[in-house]
Amino acid sequence: MSESLKPVGVIGVGWVGLVTAACFAELGHPVVARDIVQEKVDSLSRGEVPLHEPELEDLLRRNAERITFTTDMDELLAGAQLLFVCVDTPPTYSGDADLSRVRAVVQELPEDSEHVLIMKSTVPAGTGESIRRDVPSLSYVSCPEFLKEGTAVKDFMNPDRVVVGADEGDEAAADAVEELYRPLGGEILRTDVASAEMIKLASNAFLATKISFINEIANVCEEVGADVGQVAKGMGLDARIGTAFLRAGIGYGGSCFPKDVSALKMLAGNTGYHFQLLTSVIEVNELQKRRVVGKLEKHLGSLIGKRVALLGLAFKPDTDDMREASSLVLAARLQGEGAEVVGYDPVAAERAGSLLGSVEMATSAMEALEGADAAVLVTEWREFAALDWSAVAERMARPLLVDGRNFLDPEALIKAGFEYEGIGRKVSSPRAATA
């Protein structure tokens, strides 16, 4: 594409910022990406990508000449008028979104700035209005991201919708943002800023609600002898419900759902409204991770001295993100019950090792399973489906598997000699625990 396309500025080169920078460069835009961490900027300038995201490294390498990484705010402001803010907004101790990084960006802008600030970071409704009061000359557009880790590049380049929120007086800025995204297709929805900010929080909260709901259904299925897979399929065939996010497991994690659900709950609470539904969504998700311990105790009795292998440690496959990963809670609970815990992840091992402390880290799935009294599938990496489970059964002290993602074939596992426990699955085997 032509290099005459508008330059794009990106503030913050974490996961969202890097994907945003790489994808706009792929579309032909010159990109200036700024971060305050010199080491990160230096490594990216050398072509070293600090995180795992499919296709991202290839995209950055292919468009290296179009992307400039810098720590200099003046270089960013001189190089681009359209500035995408992609900094973290982690939860505070109260559960509110921490906007300190966003505020720091705004404070660095000149008082007479005529740049367009485009908010990709997830912020509570009212943030844009506050920023406009601080820098009246600034044009402000809310353009929330809807990327999924593991498919972020695909999601960016093939959006199902692009939300562009702008208030009165910023229509030209919103037009410029819309122009950037128009080549990608997908519906472009124009709203006011507060509505755009709410759309992101409401979307993630609704998806998290679907996950907690199907997990509750799975728990009931275990009590009444139903199979949650069949139940979810029957529900999902209803066009009003759909099949997405109706897969039972041990709960959601990652950088978005826990943070955004909590932020929306606190945003409501700060206005005096008690969001009871989200309170339950959070509670169900926390309890779901702990139910695995009960499943293990049902087979093994006391877990003191038992060796338990955790297969997969990242919060989902195709990422090395350990934020709010179920493995963190599981490992701590198992160790609290006296178990010896060994973990394996094909991508996130280094990050996991720094967080899991005394958990033994294996270099392969087979090494983790050697001599184990039980295994828990935590992350549905494809390589686990390809394991020779008959050989695994021979190497374990007791071939017991809790499939925390309902990822594996129960009948194949039972045939290989395993005692199998899923989440809300009905398994027709005298060896399997009654679901």
C-alpha cells in the first residue's frame, strides 16, 4: 500500500499496542510506537518480540521499516497526529480500574495539543469526559479493542465491528478514525464516548456471564446425570443464545474478563447501584477453579504427599499470558492440601515458573506425568490431544485425569486405562466417577 497513508501513533507497546502497531503497518501506515520502558523499546527495535501471539512476530518483521519504536514523546507527537492509547488499566485494590497510566499520558501532552487521542485501553464510562476537561484543545475518540489472545492479529484484520465513540465537536476526529478502519470491513458503529466506553465493559461482562452460567449448569449436570456438552449444544442451536462461550470448564482468566467484570461491578457500585448478577459471576468463577480439588479427593482421599501434574499453565492456549490463570489458584490450593505439584506448559513455562514458586517445572508433558498420582488438564494445548495416553497411563503412579476443559475424548482415555473426570460430562464407564 502507499506510504502516503496517515501516520499512526501508538502509546504503550504491550500486547494490544504491539498488535495495533503491527496491523496498521501491515495496512501501509507509518507507525511511531512509544513506550516508557527503554529496554522494551530497544529489544523491539532489534526485532525481539517479548510475548507470544501467533502471526505477530512475522507481521512486525515484515513491516519493520514502517515502525519506529521510541521512548521520546516529542518524537511521537511530531511523527503522528492520530494517537492510540494502549496502556494497561489494571484493577486497583478496590476493584476499580487504575487509570494512572492513562493520566500520565494525558499529562505529557501540551496544553494546546491538537492531536487526536484514540482510547484503546479499557476505561470506565466518564473517562473521556474527564480527559477533555483536562485538555480542552484535544480531540478525543473512544475506540475499544475486541481482540482475543491467540487470535489477536486475525481479530484486528477481520473485525466483526469497530466502535467509534465521539462527542459533539469531535466528529472530524471520529471520521479520521473511521477512515483508518474502513479497509478492514466489519460494521462501524458510531456512538457517543460514554456509550463506547460501556460497550467494551458490557461485552466482556456478558461473555463472562455466559461462561459462569454454563459452569453452573455443568455442576448441576453432575448431580442429575446429564451431560453438559449435549445441554450446551441444545441451548446453542437456539439462535437467540448461540454456541459461543458455552463450553464448561474451570473458569475464565486472562487480562480482560476478570478485570473488566470487576471494573463494571465497581463502576455500578460507585454510582450507588449494586450489580448483583456480576457479583455472582465472579463468585462462580472463583469457586469453579477450586472444584477440581474436590474431584481429586473423591478418587485419592487425602492429597498429602500425592503428586499432581498440571498440564498447561497459561490462561488459554496460544498465549504465554499468566494473568488470572486458573493454574495459579489450582497450584496454591493443591499445595495447601499437601500435594506435590508439577507443571508443564509449552509456551508459558518461563513466565509461570516465576509465579508458581515451589511448583516443579517440567520440560515436557511426559516428564510432568512420570510417577504422578493424578493429572489435571488446565489449558487445552493441541499437543495434549496428540499424546500417547496408553503410554502415559503406564508411566503414572495412578492413571487419573481431571479434564478441566472437557478437551479430551473420555472414551479414548478410559480405553487407555484412565479414570476420567470432566466438568459436567456424563461418562459411560464403571471406572469413571459418576458425573
